Amino acid sequence: MTDPLTPVLTRNWRAERSWSLAAYEQAGGYRALRHALTAHPDQIIALVKDSGLRGRGGAGFPTGMKWSFIPQGPDGPGAKPKYLVVNADEGEPGTCKDIPTMMADPHSLIEGCIITCYAIRANFCAIYVRGEALHPIRRVRHAVEEAYAKGYLGKDILGSGFDLDIVVHAGAGAYICGEETALLDSLEGKRGQPRLKPPFPATSGLYASPTVVNNVETIASVPHIVAGGSEWFRSMGTEQSPGPKIYSISGHVERPGQYEAPLGITLRELLDMAGGMKDGIPLKFWTPGGSSTPLFTAEHLDVPLDFEGAAAAGSMLGTTAVQVFNETVSVPWAVMKWTEFYKHESCGKCTPCREGTYWLVQILERMVHGQGTEEDIDTMLDICDNILGRSFCALGDGATSPITSAIKYFRHEFLDLIAAQPAVARPEQLAELSGASA
Ligand SMILES: Cc1cc2nc3c(=O)[nH]c(=O)nc-3n(C[C@H](O)[C@H](O)[C@H](O)COP(=O)(O)O)c2cc1C
């Protein structure tokens, strides 16, 4: 039984030159790989299934189950290759866990990739890193070179007969390219836009071949599961959301940063770890898992931050990007800024998201500049209703979360903005006035 606050995923981060192969091996790195290569691939899939590991990219899909969807027919002529694609796009506002992992501990990701590929019988893996993240790209590429040189990658890995190549691919930098099917299109050299599902990547992914797409943190958890076993992994977190998790805390706290804790920790406890609210100014609102997850308020300090707890309280765990805002921040202003982001990042493929985010920005900017009406609140809710569940991918759904939750908890702030309008004529009134005087 591990002390719940003993770091697992981040335990090597403070070591000197923690990113180097030498430091990783010194800390026991690549032992899990040696062990995995002695097992049958199906045993590794079963182990990850038993561990209860759920995807750390936002949706929380059970990882072992996803791996087991990869068809495992005979490998003869005509059989399609299988692929692992690691989603290192990390575009969700507030999310800051995968880049630090790649910077501080790239070999945990690489070891996880090798074990995963062995389990799903893939001989090629692509790590898709967002293009702006130049330093992690360089660092992971260097770590891949080190792994090749030491025989952890390439042909006949550690004499096991298993071959694997890893390519680190720099995306062009678009939030939509974190959506797994848009990512696959982007990786194939096309414009990054989501594909219709089904077929799902497990049957028709990269180059129409069976593909597992997993988040960096998901894959970096795998060596720990192989080393520690599924029961040990389940000793952390909750029954349905087991294991450790990296929470990225930003905003008005004394010590923003990455905090590892078992799933199910509360914001009250996380705030203690992060030194409390900055300058003692009280909390007003926060996101449990990035801006695509409905806002919480000071009433939600004790909500367990696991997949079920966040959902039961009306939000989602998302990427555990905890963005904390104190009482000095205007909710409509923050919501406007997020919505501007979604409008900018909407890929344009589907009408509800493309048009809806455009109109939402128009209304929010008008409101924040003191020219809104009460009717605008209902119009925004109506637009959100027409986006949610009707857009091609979850980008549209995410764009509605800050708006609907802000109106639910802070409608009065929108009304206050309307009531406090300066006695300035609106553009249409000005047009009317100039028409009248002509
Ligand atoms: C607009 C959008 C952006 C996304 N961005 C990311 C991302 O940056 N990283 C990520 O791992 N998953 C992202 N996802 C989720 C992926 O589609 C996918 O669920 C995930 O990579 C699966 O990995 P997991 O099972 O390990 O969580 C995004 C989804 C959407 C709709």
C-alpha cells in the first residue's frame, strides 16, 4: 500500500538531469519493459484492464478495453499493420501536465510506448506533439535517440524479437488537432478536421489501419502498472477511477503548478497543496478539467475530483486542468475570453460549431462592452442548445460549457452588466438618430 501522496508519475521530476536515460535507468527505468517482454502481449492487456486505468486525455475511456479492440488476426500477407499514436497536443486551456512530463521524464513516455506497442502488436508509434512546444519536441526526440542507441527501440528489442520504431511528429498547432481523428488526418498530412465515427480508430485509424490513440499521461502510467501490478495501482484513487493523476493548477493560487494526487482528491485539499488562494482573496469560480468542463464555485470545494465525482456535481473531470479565479474576476469577461478561443479554434467543418461560436462571441463582446440586453442571455442559451450534441465533435460541446454553467451560477453578473450600461447609444440607435436628423 503506497502513501496516497507519495508521487508515482512525478517521482523522478526533481532528479538531476531527470530527462536523461542514465537518470531514468538509475531510478529503475526500463525494468518494467524487460519484465513486460517476458509476458504474453495478451497478459499485458489483461493487466492494464485489471488496473482500471482510464484515459487521461479528457474522456476517461478504459485503456485496457481500448487496446483490446485492436483486431488480432493472423499476421500473414494482407494483414494490416497496427499503430500506436500518442496524443501530445495538450491544447485544452489550463492543461499543463503532458508538456512537463515530456520535459522532465520523457523516458517514462517512451517506455510506456514500447510496452503498449508490444501489447497491441504494433511496430510503429507516432508521438504527435503540438507544434509550438518546441522544447518538448527536442527533448522527446533526444530521448528517442538515446533509447535507440541502448537497444530499447529498433530491431529485436532486448533480444525479444520485437521490433519498434518511434517517430516524434510536430503538429502545426491547432486545438482541433487534439481531437483524435483530426489528429490522425493531420498526421497523414491532411488538414486537421475530425472524421465521422464510426469507424473508430481501433478498426480504421492511421492510414485506415487499427490504431490506438492515447494521451501522454495514460501511456506514461503503463510502466508503473507493469512494475507495481494492478492491485497496487488500484490502491490509489477510487474504485471506478483508480490511480494517481497530475492536476495542473493555475490562476489565483499562491503556488501554481503540477500537483500529483490520487484521483478523488478535492479542490480544498489541492488548494492546501498549492499554498491557498493568492493574497488570501476568496475563491469565486474554477474549472475542474479545463475550460471545456462546466464551471464550479466555492460551493464545490469538497467535490471528489474523479470521473464520477465531477460528473455527479454537474461538471466533468476533463484533463484535471484546475483554473482558479478569485473574486476580482468578472465571470462574463472570462467566459468571453474562452469563447473567443473556441471561435478561433473551431475548424469550420460543421455549421453548429462554426456559426454558433461566432454568434456567441458577438453577443458576449456586446454584453461585456455594456451593450447587452436581457434577451441576449436567452439567445446565448438557445445557441448553446443548438451546438451541444449537434456538432461534429466535442469541441462544440466544450464551447458551450463555460457559458451555460456561468449563466447557471452567475446569471446576476450578466444582469448587472446589462443594468449598469452606460448612457451611451447603441450602434443601431445611433444609426436611427442620424437617419432621423437627415
Ligand atoms: C477539441 C478536442 C481537443 C482534444 N485535445 C486533446 C489533447 O490535446 N490531448 C489528448 O490527449 N486528448 C485530447 N482530446 C481527446 C482525444 O480526442 C482522445 O479522446 C484522447 O486522446 C484519447 O486518449 P486517452 O484514452 O488516453 O484519454 C481532445 C478532444 C477534443 C474534442
